[in-house]
Amino acid sequence: MILLASVPTSSAYIIGVGACIVLILLAAVIATSISYKPDLTDVKKRKIWFWILALLCPVLTFVIAYFAYYKGIKVHTQQTAYMTAIGISAAISFVLYVVLGFIAAKVSKTGKIGNWF
């Protein structure tokens, strides 16, 4: 935990984008590691993993920002501002994850990632 009197709210947004990128890459690795099956159950597994990680994205963003920075802020008004930034960052990370996933799925229509949507 970092003890700080002031933390720029941009750090919450950077954490959100970072979590989004890491999780979209993890989703791509998981999607490519699932083997093709003749009964197409592999498609369902890829979609489920994509959406599990989509739900994990804002949670991970919130947890990292909360424990890395928020706990160390001592000024109440700055805590409030940073908590607002964490909430917005969590929402943005979810939307960005879904948008990047949609773009990746459309680019890779015939590949395993194309099964996300």
C-alpha cells in the first residue's frame, strides 16, 4: 500500500486500460487454446470465457486501484474524487473490453477468436 496525500485520478484510468488489455490478451490465449470439436461445444466455451473475463475486467480494475492507491489517500475530498474515478474507470474498462473483443472477432471471422460474438 502506498501512503499518499494526493493521487492523480488518471492513475485509475491507466489501471482500467491496463486491466482491459491484459484480460483481452488472456481471452485470446484461452480462445486459441480451446481445441475444435465436431459438435461445436468449443464455440460455447470460447464465448463463456470471453464473457467471464468481461465481467472480471471492471472488478479487477476496481480492486487494483482500490488497494494500490485509494487505501493510501488520507484527504477525504481526494478519496471521494478518486473513488469516482475508479467507478468511471471500471465502467470504461468493461466497455473497452467488449469493443476490442468485437473488433478482434470481426477481424478474425474464420479463427477461434471470431467465436466470441
